[in-house]
Amino acid sequence: MKKVIGLILFTGLLMLGYAQEMTNASAINKAGRQRMLSQRMTKDYLLIGAGIEYESAKKELDAAVALFERQFLELEDFAPTKEIENGLSKVSDLWMKFRMKIVSTPDIKDAKAIIKESTVLLGACNDVVKLIESYANVKSAKLVNMSGRQRMLSQRTAMFYTAYYWEVPDADLAKNFDKTMNEFSTALKTLIEAPENTPEISKILNKVKSQWDFSKKGFDLDSDNLMPSVVYVTTNSILKKMNKTTGLYQKVQEGAN
């Protein structure tokens, strides 16, 4: 009986999501969030395998898988062009294979391959974002995309850090970690300087900058005392702020249309 009620509630939530018309801006936001989820799921897989934040990571992984699937259906329903439909079809093919692995019991022998597959999925999700951004053809759409991408970079940072802590056999971990950190810093500077920023957006971005500048000093892979739990909490906090900022940029874009 409980399972039936749960299914009814879940279906109701899905229908509610479809009932709300998706704008170009909200589509970019959701498609961009798919990028983040691809990295978050992988981060959680690694955390579970390493025995760090075990219960929190398990709950986070389950929620991320469910959200990825729900948003995919919403984007599929939205797709206004054949190009976007084709992009989503590619994501679907990659997701079906990736999903089976990401919900399996973590094994360090599989970790390198899963990181690689998550990066391929990330790329396919990013292609969809760019297609929707091009379709929207509004300058502020780029800010929704860039701000949304910061969410992904926060989780990708934690993913590489956790992989390094777990000693996943991948010679490129440190290089990719540094690259991700640099990309976040560069994009954050661009966002802070954007003339479209409202006072609320500027306030949140400056908070993110202060937190990022302080925290990244502790994101040192050469340290004798790696702290994946601290990185987990910090990057999730930054993700939350960037998610709010992306929603605010979405409103700016919708107001410009």
C-alpha cells in the first residue's frame, strides 16, 4: 500500500512539473543542472567507496539519480528543435549505461572508468545546454549557463579531490583537479563583473568569492592531512549559493524576453 501511495505521489509530482511551462531560461538552468548531477553522482560513488560521509553520500546519490531522470523527462518534453532532441537522445544512451554503474557497489578498480564516463556524460549534457542557449539567442542566457556551470565545477572539484584521497589509480587526477579549480576562479571573476548583475546577485557572488578564496587554500593535494569531509561540506555550500544565483540569472533572462 505504501509503495502504491508513493508511486501516486511521485507521478503527481512529475505531472506538476510538466504542467508548469518551461521557459528557455529554465530549460538552460535544468539542462545545466544535469551537468552538475553527473559529477555529483560520481563524487558520491567515490565518497561511499572511500567510507567518507557514507550515509550522506548514499542519500545524496539516490536523490541525484532521481533528479537527473526527472529533469531529463522534462527537457525531453520541452525540446523545441530536432537538434535538441538529438542531443537529448545522446544523453539518454550514455545515461542508461552510466546509471547501472553509478548505483552499483563502489569498487576502486572501476573508479577511473566511472570518472571517465561521467566526463563523457557531462560533455553530452553540456552540448544540450549550448543548443538551448543558441536557440534562446539572448545575451543573459550565457550568464545562466556560466553560473549553472559553476555548480558543476564545485562538484567536479570535490570529485577529483575524493578520488585522489581514495588513491584511485589515475595519473591525471591532480592535473584535472587544478584545471577545474582554475576554471571556477576564472568564471567567478567574469560573473562578478557582469553588468547584468542585480544587487542580490552581486551579494551572493561576493560571498562565494570570499568562501572560495578562503577554502581553496585547504584544497591542497600535497598536504599530509587530506580532508575530504571538509571539501564535501564546502563545495556543497558553494553549490547551494551558485544554484540560487543561477535561478536569479534565470529571472533576469525571463525579464529581458
